[in-house]
Amino acid sequence: MNRFIFSFFIVVWVGLTQVHHVYALANDFPVEQGVWSPRKHQPAFVEPGQTFTVEVFADANLDTLGWTAQLRNEFKTWISPHVNARYTQIDHGTRAGWQLFIHVPEDVSPELLALHIRTPMGQPMVSARAVQVVPDMEQDFYIIHQSDQHLTDDAAVEPGGKASEKWGLGSKQALVWLAPVINLINPRMVLQTGDNMHLYNVADDWCGMDEAKVRVDRFFEGLAGFTVPTVLATGNHDLGWGDYVDIRAWRDYYTAHVGQRAFSIRMGSFYVLSSEWTANEFLDWARADYASSWQDPGVRYRLLVSHFYDGLDGWTTVATAEQPCDLLLVGHIHRSRVLQENPYRVLSVGTAQDRQRGAFFNFRNTPQGWVSDQAEAHAEGVNVHRLLGDYGAPTVRAEYERENTGGATANHVRITNTLPHDFYDGRIRFVMKSGQYTVSGGEILSQYLTDQGDRTVVVVRVNITKESETQVSISKTSTS
């Protein structure tokens, strides 16, 4: 038995049978000035013209007036017309900081954008890939669930994208290969439910503090090309168990560097909670936040994500039989399985180390509430698929007739989808010479001039039909 498989089963045995030594969060990890939330692992979802909340660490003596906020992509900046600020308790009420209420411009493009903040004293703060603008939160949408990347190194050295031919460890290159596929099919979010990096094997076997920091950054570098939000949960190979070597120092660093390790997201009537399996530092908060969702009549679906599930009496289980969630998505066992059906469904997905396997879940908003057919028929080859072929060959790809870099006034793209799902909210973003454009084969969601004024960006919704080709054309209609 190879060393990784042996270590994996040892960790599973330890995780399921050992009494864990945990510690209460002392809230003494260093946090530098900057945006605490939203972050690239914990994005905000907002409609045009609406307001979202930002938490910031900054000098307590700053004025409440004079804060500014911008939303940006690589082409354009949208300036918030209103930013209200107050100094209060943030980070689940555990420490003092600034809470900003940022109004989103009506003309903002429905894309994943970076958040840029300036304090009244002019200090800049940036949170990358932090704000997803959604045209209508109550429209149908779909997600992709992945788990157990176990990312270690940069380069893939075998066809499935692993960084080692001997050990089951993931690579940054595999995530880079995946980005064009994800960006085309455009899920509302991609869930990564733990063991995202491979830092710990067992209690006294880990990569060390310096290498662990490198691997965390390497993982996020791999996600940097995604133009859709990524939502993370932590796993035992990311954060270990409470008695692991250097565990306190590592968890403090991870929290300060990455951000909140347990959090919830609201998308209109849809609630998402990310909680931890191997740590209880934020468990009281997670349980309280989940319970409060039952007091909110606006919540019509509760999706929970964690690395694994130990049953209703598990020491870090959040949802109860009395207050069941609608769906819990996990990983850890490297298999796509139905782990529980009642009182709520718990589904695991196989490891993403194998050609970036992912599970597809479509959510339909019906008069009776949100429903997902895939949650009721979850299995390999049904809603779980490898999103890449050998060495990054895409399952969904776009071929442009001309370079899509802003030098043309017309273009045509052919999208080939080999997966058995209609991606009805797919995206093509044309970069054209400045002007006004019309599109056939898709719906224009946004059309805007770049900040430099020399190019026009046209964001198009496309129904990428299953196991077929989809054609989209764009042409210039005027010089204005």
C-alpha cells in the first residue's frame, strides 16, 4: 500500500475514532489593516442597485465620512454612489472594526469583480474576486461541487493533473486548465469542500510552516483565473486536528491570511453555510447562524457545506433532525456517494485530483420552493463528471473565429459541450473595438466601454446545450 493511501486511511480512522483535543479561539492572531470580508473564498452576492456589507480592519479613529468603494475588473471601474460606515463589532462579533454598507451602481456588469476600498485618509484596500453581481437572485441557477484537490506543487506530471505519479496530490496547473471550462459554463459558484491543499498527513507529519504558506498561496493562484466565485470549506489536510504539530500557530496564520473559516452567504431566498469538520472554534457561531435562518421567513433553501459528516450526533454537525437543512455537500472519502437520505440528504463527491471531477447541481425556483433534481439522483456519470480529459483537455470549449482581444468589429464563436447537461446560464465575453454591438445566439447582459475608451466589452448569456455545439456571433451596429 503506498504511503499516501496508508496515511489517508490513518487520518480517516483518527478522525472517526479519536477524542480530539481542541482549543477555544483566543482571537489573538494578527490581522493587518484590510478587508476582512468578503474575500475570494467567501464572496458577496449582490444585484445591481442593491447594497452589500463589507467588514474592514482599520484605525478606530477614522471618520465615518469619506470612505469610497469601487468594483473593478481588468477593463472597467464602477464607482459606488453611496458608502456608509460605522465602527462596531465585526468578525462574528468577536473584535472591533469597520462595517461598510456599499451601494452597487445600477449599470454594473453582472460579473465577478474585485472590491477596492479607500479610507477617509486615503489608504487603499483590495479584495480580489470578492463580489459577484447577479441580475436576479431568484432566477434558476446551478453550481459545481469539488473536493479534495490536495494541492501541493505547480506542475501536473500525469494525465489526470496530479503533481506526483506516486502520491495522490494535486497541482496548480490542473486548476489553470479547469478555469476556461468553469468560466464558459458559468456556475453561480464553485464549492471546494476541503483538503484543498495537502499540508498535514498525520499528527506529526506535515510540510512545515514555510511550505504550508506557499501551498495556500499556490492554491489561490490556481483559482485566480476563475471568473466565477469560489466558496471554500476546510479539511483535515488543510487545518489538521486539534492535537497536530504546530496546529495553533498554523490555524492562526491560516485565519489571518485567508479569512473567516466559517461563514454564511445569502443569495436572496437561498442560504449557504460553510462550516468546519475538524475544528469547533466557530461551531457555536455556525449553529447559531443556522438556527437564525429558521427565524427568517425569507429563507427558502438551506445548503450546507463541510469537509465531512459524522452523523446527526457528530461533534461538529450543524443541522439537526428538528431543523434539517435541504442539502449538505461534503468530500473527504474521495468517492461520490449518498451518505444520508433522512432527515436530510448528505452527498459526497469524488476527488478532484482525477481530471478535476465535479458534481453538477441545478436549482430551480418553484412555487413550492427551491428544488434540485440532481440532489435526488447523485452518482458518477449522472451528475458527477470529470471536467477535463488527459492533460487538461476541456469537456466544454470555445473556438473563436478571430482573436478575442479587442481588434475586431465582428466575431464568431463555436462552443462544444461534451457533458450531458444544458448550461443555460453560460457566458461568453467578447472584447471588441469600441462601438455598439448586436449578438445572435445569445442574450446581451452588459455592454460597456473600457476605462481607456478604446474597446467595448459585451457580456453574453448563452444556453450551452448538452452534448452538442452552440454558435454565437457578434457584429458592430454603430460607431457610437
